[in-house]
Amino acid sequence: MSRHERFLVDGPDGKIEVFVEGHESPQGIALIAHPHPLFGGTADNKVVTTLARAFREQGCITLRPHFRGVGGSEGEHDHGDAETEDLLALHAWAREIYAGLLLNSGAPLPVYLAGFSFGAYVTTRLAKRLAEAGDPAKWLVLVGTAAGFVEGARTYETQAVAADTLVIHGSQDETVRLENVLAWAEPLDLSVTVVPGADHFFHRRLHLLRDIIQRAWAGVHP
């Protein structure tokens, strides 16, 4: 049986609250970032919990942190800069506490990254930093990725990601327009999976997110 736990992890500017659900036979660690904290985003967002469930179904331990200033996480919102540092600290913490868990091959558990909206934007920054440090994530899943100009927020300069990244977006997303994501993805030769009729929060279409991830997982793990 999996087990839910809450941890307060030391970050650069205070504690980071993270909700962890284990797995009886872990095959990886999935770190999942939530949407914009100034617009009500939390680790309990339904897209975030759907992502966590999809990764647990594939054998992953899941970590859902609260960004700074949300829940029990300390610090102030920093538009993605300090949030990236926080996730780097959380990644290091996970690497340390799960160091004793190995795959059958004897290799350490791979790390997967996922994010929704603002969380997807921060995830691209985290992935870049990990790759530069020589410890790249195994795979990324980005949903409703903040890219380009977002009304009421700011202009996001979303980082380049690996070609096998799974990018999912709703055709009716009114928060982050589909054309923003296509403009980001095109020069990177990234495929974008478009869910017809889906809004930013994938109301009544969360089951499709799980299905898309399950099908894509087989391609990443032949």
C-alpha cells in the first residue's frame, strides 16, 4: 500500500512543504509542480493530483511540493527564480533520502518531472539546471505550460526541453493560449498533444490526461 506523508524540507529561504506518496515497489521518483500561487494554485490542484496518480500507476514515488508562500512553505513568491532554487533543494533531498532504493539493475531510481501551468514553466527551468549539473531528469510531462504573454500575469520565457518531453494542452485554454505553446514548441521540434475542447484546468477531461500519460509511458520505457 502507498502511504501519504507530509514533510518540511530545508530550502534556500526556509521550509518547503511537500506531500509524498510512496510505492511498495518504486521504479522512479516524480516531482510535480503546481500552478501559479498568486492565482490559487496549490499542490491539491486537480491537474496536479491527476499527474501524481498517473505516475504512481507507473510505479513512482510522488512528491507534490507547495511553492513558497503557499501552505506550510516559507518565503515569498519570486516569479519562478527562487522557486527553481527551491525545487533544486527538494530534488537533492529526494535523491538523498531515496538513495538506498535501487532498480533491479542496481541503478538509482530515475527522476521524472511534471508541472502544470506556472509549475510547468518552473519545471522547464529545473530540468535545464539538472541537465547542466549532469543529472538530467528521465522524462518531463508538461500540462498547460505557461509560455509567452499570459493575461494578468507576465511574459514567460519558457526554457527548451528534451525532444521526448510530453507536452499536453487544451484546445480551448483561455489562460495560456494554444498558439503561445505552439510558438514555443515549434523551434524546438517539440510535439504538442492537443486535447480537443479542454480548457486550462481540463474540466471533465482529467481522465484523458491519465490516458495520454499511460500511452506515452510505453514509448519512454520500451
